[in-house]
Amino acid sequence: MPRTLFTCLLIALTSLANAQQQKLLKPVIQMPEAGYANIRIIMREIPTVKIKVNDVDLVFGVDTGCQGLGALTEAAAAKLNLKPEMTLPTMGNTGKSEIDYVRIDKLEMGGGTWSNFHVPVLALKGMKFDGLIGADILFKGPFYMDLANRTLLLGAVPDTSAAHEVSCFSRGGHCNVNIEVDGRKVPVLIDSGASRSYLTSMKFTGKTVFRGYGSVATVRGVSFVKQEVCLIKSLRLGNMPLKGITFYRDEEHNIMGDDFLMAQPIAIDRDSRRVWLFPAVGSDKAVATVKQTDVKGLGAAGKPATSPKPTETPAR
């Protein structure tokens, strides 16, 4: 069975004093002259991108299910010689704990720069990369991801006239949509940090089929788990049938992962609560047209966006 990496992080800060909250720095963002960052994706267990942190080359996972700005591994923090500037209490799927925060002077990707901000340092034992880019960076402005063609745009979306539009909602900065599973509405998280899609027994009460056991890597490490596939008769998002997605039974989460994101390109504008699903395109095609969208606060030059160059699809 293929190895599944499920990295949905809920780094929700709890019971923080105002003085502590004020110490957490948010990034100062500078986009390229076009107004958006065009980033090449490398597919591993989940999508990853090559970035620079404080002028050091690193690889980060692109995790729309990671709350906040993201996270840095303990090994990467040591490599960068970053020392904790504060320790704050947290609550999430790793339980109650305290997490160290370090300050990043500069993060660079796709021609954009994110400067002077804090990120948590986590063990992230199930990962083979240096950290995660979280929802507050990915969804700060318009967001576009085409996993099939390995393309990520931050700050702009393509022409949506041929796309299927649905509404979305945010919980903790994430992007969630309501899907229809056998006629029943189910809220799910769009999570690029999960290589598979999942439904809980509470939301899907139909039959499942046992598909053996497989290794799953999470923030807690690697474990061997039972795999049950949900036998779904009808699956829709808005008025659009969803194809090519297999939901597995999970104890805690309702998620659409990378099998969903590989099926078609997707654009998200979290602020206006809109999601667009684009027709799947061949690997030899690129995004044809990009509209300049509302990139307020991203340091855009205000000039019309140019079309991204074709992105080569690497061998998997």
C-alpha cells in the first residue's frame, strides 16, 4: 500500500495574555513586480517547495491544513541556529503542550519575500522535509494550486470563467467546503497535507471494505493502521460530481486530501469565501491567463499580471 502522510496540524493558541500575543510577529510581505508568486511544486508524500530561510536552502511541505503561518522542524531550527524567543501553551491534535517559537528573518519563494515573523518549532517526526507552509501564508491572498502540473500561485488566480464556483468557510484559518455524500451534507477540510481523503464514521454511516494495513506518517511519527475504504454511491460538491477520490475511514477527521487536489486545479479566496474548481488539463499545458486580483497588503506593484511560464512535470 502507498505510504500516506497526514499532516493536518491544529496549532491553536489558548489562554494567551495580551502581552504574549503582541510578541508573536506576523510577516512583512513583498511580492514580485507582477503582484504574485509563481512557485514550482515537487510532489513527495505531499506537495513540497524549495525555499530559502535566512539565505539557507530548505524544502517545506505545502499544507493547507496547517493552522497559522506554518512550522519548522527541530532539525531545521538547529541547522539555522535559531533559538526560541518565547514558549506558548497550545491545544491541538497533539494534545495540550507548550511550543517554542523562533523568529525567521527572511523566507523567500517564487520571487516573494516574507520577513520578520515567528513560527513554532515542532518535532514533525513523520516528515522528510524541513517544515510546513501554513494556511495564513497560503491564503493571505488569492491562492491557486495545480498539483497535476506542479504549479502554485500566491496572490493571483487564473481566469475563473470556465471554473465551477462553490462557497467555502474558514475554521481557524483553514478552507472548508460542504460536500454531499450519498445525499448527506458533510463539512470537509481541504488539506494538501494529507495524501488521502478521510471521513469519520459519524459523517459516513454506509458500508466500508477492508483494504489491509498500511504505514501512515503523521506529526506523531509512523504507525501501522487499518485501512477501510468508504463505499460511496454519490459524491458531489455543489452541483458538480466528484470523481477520482477515495475516502478512507478515520477516527477524527473529515478531509479532502491530495487525491482530490490531483483531480483538478483549485483556486481559493478565503476572504470572499469562494472556491473554484478548474477542468483538469494535460501536463503539457500551463495556466493560460492570470487575472490580477485583490492583493491588498501583499506589496503588489499594481501592474497587470503576466502569464506564468509552463511548468515541467517531473517524473514521480
